[in-house]
Amino acid sequence: MIIQIVGSVGLFLYGMQMLSDGLQKAAGAKLKSILGVMTSNRVMGVITGLIITLIIQSSSATTVMVVSFVSAGLMTLRQAIGVILGANIGTTVTAWIISLLGFKMNISMLALASIAISLPLLFSKNTKKREFSEVLMGFGLLFIGIEFLQSSMPDVTQYPGLLQSISRFNSDSFGSLIICVIAGTLLTCIVQSSSATMAITITLAYEGWLGVYAACALCLGQNIGTTITAFIASLGTGTSGKRAALAHTLFNVVGSLIAIIVFKPFLALINAITPGDIFTANIEALRELLPIFLSMFHTVFNLVNTAIFLPFTGKFANIIEHLIPDTVKDDGSYRFKYIASNRVDTPEFYLIAVKTEIEKMANITKKMFSDYEELCFKKGNVEDDIKELKKAEDYADQMQEQLIDFCVKMLQDSQSPTNAAVLQKMIRIIDETESITDSIFNMAKLNESKRKDDLHFSERAKDDLKKLNTITGEFINLVFKDSGNPFSAEDLLLAGEYENRIDSMHDMLSERCHDNLADRDCNIKSEMLYLEVIRHLEHIGDFCHNIAQQSSAIKSTTPSFSTEK
């Protein structure tokens, strides 16, 4: 019997995971647009968390995603709090599906029909159809798991002694409620799915093994236990990720404690808004009413919890920041923060993080070139300026290494041709951007050599170099002007014009330098250094044009996030 029950729960979990994975893959593009509203107000954050959890059918995946985003700096803690609250509401839908379909319909017919429809789609060459087949297959396996769980439960009348022992925990005493809350927490921590433990609770209640009080207390424990997934994910993150995980835990723990304190009045409220009277119903009627009652209890609990905490989001965030102070010292090195979790299988979530890092890299590049232009006409010692440019160039090198390494890993795991194509273009953009920083630093070093060796350019050469610098700077600003959005066809055309202008000017200046070298009176070192500088500027033009081409080829990009509080 125990093996049957454990196997049934395993089948339910596998179906739930397959359903979640399929929904994440199928809804990837929609998720990207939904995620864009996370930067709005706290109410929109709740709605965002609710919608995402409804789409992917996993509050654990949503909360792990949020912890990852906060850790990577894509969201603030205050934004994350609203999304977490919304995810808690969204996860209650699974209980309603189980209650309304799992105990009211012929589950076998529903499950087998779902699997039958999914089978031909599973072998389709169309990616979307295969993703949809995963959704249907997961849906079918989920309900087969529920049916097996029901049939595995022994008849309560055959075990009067055991039922009498269990009945002691079905009382409304404080001690019994605490024991049931702890049991629900531990069970959810073990299976890492509140949906699975909710299915077990509803089934036990439906079969007569659990009463109203014990089942509701188990439900409260499940809300606490489901925070374990985000907590585990936060172990590999910095301070921000740990704060988000703690917020999730405190919401559910404090909310559950409040619910226990007002347990009886709260149950009376649920009874008043649920069809039938749970307290006066006979055994047969109770069996029919309990699944709906528990689903209503689960939903109202999370709605009330959200209503309590949402107005105090800012103050609550301050408390969490006080509990987990920022102790990490910035040593100037780059670290790409992300969470690798089997709970988040959609690459779109990680593409957002990479896209944001590319924007940071672009801003570093623009500042480096601006600093280089100032350096060219600066009088006096420039050693400190060179050191700052070296730090920025080293930082860009670290970004390139870590980001490309991550993108390659994602590319190897990607099952979507679209995501694979985007990743390849991102890798090229990262590589070309880092090459620009190398050229900028090399030009700064050449400028330093020019000063040390007391080399001079003619006034005409200086004017021409200044023009080439200006054109190159404009090109860099064009390419990186809005790296969070696709490069338009007009911008790509303009990028081609900029590259042609830089190439033409480079060729002209290069030819003039070679003519000068034929003159016996020319300073060879000056001319060779000049050639080297304009060569780097021409290379930057090539790198910029390559970035423009790759950016324009990305038809759908992930949204960037504001970090405004």
C-alpha cells in the first residue's frame, strides 16, 4: 500500500513537472512580455506573479526565478515581494483543478484522452506542437497519478484502530493544529511541491482519513514548506538573493501563524462563502464538500496574506535588509550572478539576465571611448587615466569570459532553435564588444607612448585624427544607443554608412602616412604610431558594424528591467 501511494505521488509529480516544463517552453515568448511589467507598481507585481504561475503551473519555478532576478540585479527586493505574493495566489489554481476535475469526473477517461491527443503531436517536426504535447502528456499523467492515489488509499472503515489514533489529530486543539502544520511543512520540504502535498491532503480528506481542522492545518504547513525550494536556490547567491528567499519564507510563516491564531473564525468565514455547511454535513456530504472547502481555504488564505503584507512592502523590505545586511565587499572583479535550477527550464529567463549584462558592457565601452577622447587632448600626467582604462578593459575581459561561458552552456542545453540562434548572436555581440575595449585601451597606451617619446603629429594630422575619433564615437553610440531593443533596418543602414566613412578615411590617412614615410625628413616613429592608431579606429568600425548586424538579426529580445525602487 505504501509503495502504491509513493508511486502514485511520484507519477503525479512527474506529470506536474512535465506539464510545467511544456507550459514554460510553449509560453516562452508570452512570458517575456509579461515579465516586462515587473518594474511597475506593487499591484502589477502581484498580478505578474499570479499570471506567470498560472502559465507555468509552478509557484516554485516563479519564486526561484524571482530569487535569481534579484540576485542578478534585474529586480529590486521591493519589486520581488509583489511577484512572490502573486505566485502564492497563482499556485492555488492547481488545488481547484484537482478538486473540480479530480473528484467530479471520470479521471481515467480525461487522462487517457489527454495522452492520446498528445501522442501524435509528440512525434511532430513542429517545435510548438511538441511543446504542446508535453503539456497534454503532463496533464494526463498528473490525473492518472491522482486516480492511483485515490485507489491506493485504504477503506477507512477497515482500520478502526488506526482511524481512532488519527482522529486525535483531527481536533481543533492548538497542539493538534501545530503538529499538522509541522507535518505539512516537512512533507512539502521532502517532495518540494506544495501542489503534490495539496493533492495528498485533498485525497486523504476525500477518503475520510482527515477532518476539516487537520486538513486545513496541513494546508498551512504546505504554504510554509513550499518556501524550501527558493531557500535552497538562494544558497548559491549573494545577499540580494537570500533576502528575496527570506521574504518568501516570512510571508508564509507569519501568515500561517496569524491564520492559526484566528483559526476558528477563519474557518467560519470559509464555510460562509463555500457551498454547503462543512460543520453540519453528514459523512457522505462531508466527503463531497471537503475538496472544494480546502481549495477555498487555500485561496482565501493567500489572498488575505497578500492584502495584509502588500501595503507595507517598503517597510517589510527594510526589515529584511536589516536582518540580512550587505556584507559583500566589492573587490573590483566581475561576477555574473545567476541561479541554475531545474525549476526554471525556460532559457528566456536567463536570456534576460545576459541581455542586461550586455547593456552594462555596452555602457562600459561607451565610457571608455569617451575617456580616451579626453585623454588625447589632456595635458600633464595621464598615468591615473591609463590605470582606470586598464581596470575597465580587464572588467570587460572578465565579462566576456563569464558571459560567453554561460551562453555556451545554455546553447548546449537549448532545445529551441530560436533561442539557440539568439544565443549565438549574443555570443558574437559580447565578443565584438570586448574587442572594442581592447582597441580603446591599446590606443590609450599608444597615446601614452607618444607622450613619453615626445612624438608630435602635424596640425593637419591631428585635425584628421580628431574627425576620425568623432565619427567612431558616434558609431559606438549608435550601436549601443538602446541595446535593450532590436536594431532597426534604418539604423543598420546608417551603421553601414558609418563603416564606409571610417574605412574611406582610414584608407586616405593610411595612404598619406605611407607617402610621408617616403620623405627623408619625416619622423618614422610618429608616422608608425599614427598608422597604428587609425588602424585600431578602423577595427572598431568593423566591430561596431558586426554588432549592428547581429543586433538587427535578433527579432525578439528579452525586456530589460528598471532597478528603480
